[in-house]
Amino acid sequence: MIKIPEGYKKDKNRIIPQDWDFVKIDTILEKIGKRVNVEKEELYQQIGIRSHGKGLFHKELVTGRELGNKSVFWVEKDCFIVNIVFAWEQAIGRTTEKEVGMICSHRFPMYRPKESRVDIDYLVYLFKTPYGKKVLELASPGGAGRNKTLGQKEFMNSEILIPNLIEEQKKIVEILSTWDVAIEKQDQLIEKKKEFKKGLMQRLLSGEVRFKEFKDKWLKSPINKIAKIGIGKTPDRKNNNYWGTGYKWLSIGDMRSKNILNTKEEITQLAIEECNMKIVPKGTLVMSFKLTLGKVAILDDDMYTNEAICNFDVNREVINKNYLYYYLDFIDVSKFGSRATKGITLNQETLSGIIIKYPCLEEQNKIAETLISVDKEIELLEKELEALKLQKKGLMQRLLTGEVRVKV
């Protein structure tokens, strides 16, 4: 038999604080909404709600004529608001003074607290947790996407666990808000560092700013004169024997950082043999040249690539691989392409014509080292940001379940 700690009780097969209860949402919230009498010549600003608990955003101004017969409501401040189409994806938030005078779709119902029974910010934090997500999912019957719409009656009949004292709710919000502030500051630091890097790349890779020990004139060359270009291939998708566990196969979607170690998909030995696939060795610089142009990365393992990714076997006596990585990331490679049905694209011929400007190898090394150093600083800041987010997530889990109590 599970021993119930002092100050706690068992309810709905859960151990919860004595002064917390499961309450029906319709006992703590009431739906509100004042319909807009749309005037054709007036301008209106609509709001949107991002999924995954990322809150509200403001859309561009539209005329009443553009709204047509759309049913819209005036946004009121200090309300819990939800996008019923994507509630199951935690498309929730709170309205503030900033949104007063704006409008929202009938798919964004607003709810106001009854008799100060619940703090809106507490409610938003609650619905960002896995527990809150489950409540929204259970009230959203149907399939995925637009068929999985929040039932407003089901939502109001749902039960959630909250502290009875609103002062405790507010104290929990105050604690979690300090983490949000820390996360926001860290985000700002990362953005500033990225802007600094962008400016540094502009100055160093154009030759505008040079290290004082270098005076030699920069050279200019088509990329095929300083590197051998290879292009990947995609095995037949209809042949299941080509796909499965085996060898890493890189797609553009895998290129999310400078260094790539893992891929979502793998191909088999049979695919390699029958499709004449060419392996791209670890340490090779690769670039996307179709659909998404100019994504660059360096492989941290041997792998194969698809037909939209090329690879560069550089002449190490002439060009530093990391310098070339930053240079390709810096320039607009689309200007070397040609326009096709699906937009600008590159091919073997146009790839070969990409012009690279570069100083002597020693100066390239110095430029690459400088930019690598900045990248390491950004990476460290991003790791610190992830640590803050994980700490907040753990804190939310403990505070919003009553596992850890706060003094009121």
C-alpha cells in the first residue's frame, strides 16, 4: 500500500496536495465574445495563435471588405484563448492590453476567470505541460489536423488539477516567469552573437578587414578549379529493398547544423550496388543546390547523399575547407543558377561556375579559425539555453502537480 505523505491526499488515483482539487473548467472559466460589426472600409488587425505553446502573434492589417462575411470578435484583455483547430497541438495563449482593439476568428474562443478562481498565466503554464496537452487532446475528438477540432462543450466539461488558493497559483507563475525571463535573455544573447558573426563574415570574407600580417592580393577562381564536385543520387523509392538499416543517406532535411553525424534514412548494400551510389567520406563539405539552395555542412561520418546535394573534394594546397564552408554560407549561390519551373536551380555546369574569392592559405586559416571560435561561442550559448529550458520543464512538472510546494 502506498503511503500518502502528510499534507497530501489521494484523488483520481493520484497523490495531490490537501488544498488542491480537480475542478471542471466551466466552474472556473466563462466564455466571452463581442461580435464585430464589420465595416467594409475600416481597417482591422487580426491575431493568430502559434502551436506548441508559443503564444499569440499579430497579423497584417486587412479591410472589412477583405474579411467579407467572416465571423470575428473583439479581443478582450486578460483572457485564456485557444485555437480550436490546433488545440491538440497546444495552440493556446493569453490576451493582453496589446491586443485590445484587435479581432479574432470565431475559431479562437476567449475565456475569462470566474470570481478569481484561476490565474490566467497559471492556466497557460498548465496547458503547456504534457498533462495539459492530454486534456486538450481528449477534448479534441477526430483524426489529425483540421478534423481534430476542440469540442468546446467537451473542453468546458474537462477537469484540471489546480491549487485552491489563487495566491499559490500566482506564486508558481512568479517562479516560472523568472525562468522565462532568463530564457528570453539567453535568446537575445544568441541573436546578438549571430548578428556579430554575420557582420564579421561580411568584413572578413570580402577582404574589407584583414589581419595586419597579410598584404597579398586575393585570388578569384571558379569552384571547380579548387575542388572536385560530386553529386548524390536517390535510389528508387518504390523498391523497398533499397531502403532500411544499412548506410547513412543524407537529405536536405538533415542539414540543420554545420556538422552532420546522423541521417533520418539509410540505404541498403543492394541500393549501393545496383544504383552505383558513391560514398562521401567523413570530413567532406556538402551543399544543397536544388529547391533549397546554398545550405552547407561538413560530414562527421561517411555517408551517401541525395541528388539535390553536391560535395566538394577540395585541393588542400589551395583552399581551406572551413574557409570554403563559410564563404559558400556567406555568398548568394542562387545568382549562379538558372530559373526553372520550381524556382532557381543549379546543375553540374552552373555549380562549376560558382566564383570563389580567397586570400593565401595562411590567411584563410586565420579567417576560418576566427569564425570557428565565434561558432563555438554560439554553440555554448545554445547549450546553456537548452539547459535552461530543461530546468524550466522539470520545474513546471513539479510545481504544477503539487509535487513541490511554494510558500504563500
